[in-house]
Amino acid sequence: MKASQLLGYLLFVLHSQCICLAAGCVDTSPKPFLFPLSNCTIPPSLNFPDGISSWGVQITFAGQQLCVVPSGVVNNTVITETEICTTDHTRGEDSAQCESRRGGTWNYASASSSYNNISTGSLAPDFVWNTFNPPFGGAGTAPIQFPSDISLPNFPVAIALQGQNLNANQLGLANDSVLLHSFVSSGITSSMSFGLFAGSQSISQPRDGHIVFAGYDASLLDGPFHNYSMSDTPQAGSRLCSLEVVVNQITLRRPGVPNDVQLLVDATPMPSCIEPYDNLFRFPSTILDVLQRSTDWTNDTSLASPELYIVEPGLLYNTSFNGSLIFELAGGLEVEIPAYEMAGPLRGIDSTGQRVLQNNVTSVNIFNQNAPENTASLGKLYLLVNYDIQQFQLAPVVAENDFGSDLQAIDPSSSSNCPASHAVSGGDIGVIVVGSILAIILLLVLFLWITKGRRFLHEMKAQRTKDSQKEVPPPTTNDEALAISNLNVKFVQLEGRLDRFENSGMMRPELVGTHDQDSATAGRHSSVVSSNREGAAITIDETQELDTPGSPRFLHFSRPRLGSY
């Protein structure tokens, strides 16, 4: 391989490696970001004269502020229109209470000019919604603003005009979520995935939560994730939900009481939906019956003040509740919900739309009615969802967390070119770039040394050859003639000696040959240099040369047979 070809090959390999490191092994996906889940308050305005006191994520749609709650029930983001609080009062709530419990309502008359009506047929299908509430009354697109400076220019929403089973505006995160699709198509995220911790609305130990898109918060985990595959069959009662788990047992544990209560008395596994939208645990009637029979607590709904609107009525007691629930899920995950998460003073909404407490009543966070469609609904776990691979994960949450968030990207198995373990940081990229430059410099030096060095060695070799030729000049014609002349003198002397031997009757054995041999030898000679009186000939054999450079040509002798003596 030529030096230039070698250099080109090495540079190509180095360039390819740099491209791999810069493009294939550096995670260039958008970084995870979060939306906080906390108390959501909106100050008084023309639309909300008393203001809004709610919980969830605060957004702005078509110029109007609203609070939305993450929901695995719907694919569309669903907002309620002001009409729902003026025409639908089947629960005896007034307008201010209705506005606050729903997180604010949206007013067509106050919509910005960027809003456009669209057909409800163009919305994503929401079959589960239709089993709980009437169909959507409208739909539209407009710019939407989220926390973390995230916005979308023409985001479609579904508008509900009626539906008492709708407790709040819903941020749709179901398996065909319009929001997640919009984030991916706009390049804000690279996957249909999110991590969710609902936080706690506990009275004694309240705690904010958040939704992390394309990632999760590692600081909240109190153990490893447990993996679950998504289901599209309605195994959990008659409700269809993708985030379905199987509960092997639910245990009620009370301090000071020797025996725990097993709520699944027949040990029959109970399929359940993981639903962040629900603030309370929802159980089938069989679970509620066992809980009531095995304790001395008696649910009494009359304890609630008629002046308060109770958004989700739990089990109400006139005594304290000191107990925890332990969930054992298929796959080995066991989670305990502590007592401070299970119960607290009754909270409701007063006539001005503010959330207040009724301290003389204990409310247990278990829905006091049979779960809709007889389907258990669970929460209070860390939930990690990846629709791209049809998988979700659950993990227990640390009891306290004062260290802030630690956002980690979801494993980019479908959105990145290399494994997470090979991802390269910014500092590593700098080292790689500097190392690559040094490698290129070394290659150039090697190339110059090879090309210049070879040229130098070639010139040195040529000089030595030239000097050698000057020291030993090639033979010339005069040199050969002089050598032959000197030999002729020797031959004359030799012939004289032969004459003397012949006269004395003696012959050197090596000069005796056959006639055929002498004739054959004579036939190969091309020129006669001299002859004597006996017919002996001296010839030059031009078919052979001496090995030593500069020596005279090899001389071959032949002599006719002299006869017998």
C-alpha cells in the first residue's frame, strides 16, 4: 500500500470513529422536563370572580388559564366549558364550587382570535370516556402554554358541556395520547413516554408531585422498578385500561392490633387499573364490605357539613383512623400506604370556591361507593410509562424527599442509536475531539516522515552507486587488447616449452584429447587470434564472461591432436 493510500485509509477510519462518537454514541435526544403537580390557584378574573382553588398542572389555552389533572382515562386533553357550571347542578353545587372543583372552565366568549372550532370527529377516539359521560360537546385548536416554557401552536382539545363524572379538566395521557404525539412530532420529546408521581394531598404531610416527560425522577425511587406489559383486554372488571396490574392481596394493618385484615378473603387475584386521575382508592363492593365488617369503624356520610361540596367522598368516621394498606402485586412488588396518606380531616369546597377542612370528621381515602364498572383503581406509586414499547413500570416512593429532582432519561431503546451505557458527556466529547486532532497530527507527521525519508534513502543509494562506478571503471577495448597482447607473449613462451617436450618425446597428459572433442570445441570459437607452425589455435570464447567485473574475457584453448609417439 502506498503511503498516500495508507494515510487516506487511516484518516477515513479516524473520521468514521469520530462520526460514531459524535452522532451514534452521544445521546442527542431532547432532555427530560417536568410539569409540577401541586396546588393550582388562579386569581379572580372576569371568568372566575371568586378565583380558582384547585390542584394539578396550570396551563393557558386560547388566552385563558385552567388547571388540569393527568389522566390515563382519555387520549384527548379535555376541558370543561362555562356552560357546564350554569346548566348542570345535579349535585347541588353553586357556580363557584363548580368552577373550583373542575379547575376552572373555559369560556367561548372570551376565547382569543387564535382559537378555531373543529369537528369532534377529528378528535382521537375516547371509548372509555363515553362509558362514563356524554359525548364531547365541542372541539377546537389554539396555542397552549404549559409550565417549563413548553408550548404548542395549534393544539386540539375536546370540550365537555356536561358530565357529572368529570371532576376536573383532564390532561390526556392514555395509550394514544394526543399530547404525547404532539410532543414527539414537534421534536420536544423523542418518545411516547413519561414518569409520574402524583404527590400527596395529605393534610399532615402534603407533598408536591410532577410529570416527567421522556424520563423519570430517580430521587423519588425507594426501590427498583418492576416491569409490566400493557393490556388491551378488559380484565380489570369491565373497564378497558392499558396500565393494568394484578393485586394478589390487600392487607389492612393497624398498630396495636395483633391480627392484620386480609381484604381479599378468598385470595382471588384482583385485576386493577393504575389511574393517576383518581385521588382515592376505588375498590369493588366486596372489598368495602370486608373492610367494614372486620373493623369497628362505621361510615357515616351525614357527618359532612351541607355547606361543603365534597369532590370525592371517602369513608367518613367520627373517630380517628390509624391504619395502613399493604398491596402485594403480581411480580413481587409490595407497597405500603402509610396512615398519614390514608386518612385526615375532611376537606371540601365552600361557597366561595375555596378548599377548607372540617376537622371534626375523619375522611379515609377510599371511595365510599363501589368502583365504577366494578374496577379497582390504584395510585400512590411511582409510574413510568413507555407506549413505544408497550410497557410500564412501578416502583415504591421514598417517604421524604428534600433533595430536589434527579431527572433521568428513559432508556432510548427506540429513539437513540446507541445504548445508554455508551452515552458520552460533553466533557468526554471535548477529550475525544482533542485526541482526534492529536491523532491527525501524528498521522501527518508519519506521512511526511515516510515520504521524505524514502526519498532521502533513495538519493543516498543512488549516490553510493555512482561513487562505486567511479572507483571501478568498466573495461575498455584498449584494456582487452593489452591483456591479449600480454597473453600472446605467454603463449609463445608456452609453445616453446611444448616444442622442447615434443623433441624430448614427452607430452603433458592434460593436453591429450580426442579429435571429436577438439573439433567440437573449435566449432564454438568465433575468431582466431594467432596460429603456430603446428596448426595450434588460440581463440576467444565470446559466449562466456568472467565473474569478476572488469576482467578480460575468458580465453579458451584448443590444440589439434599431435599424433602418437
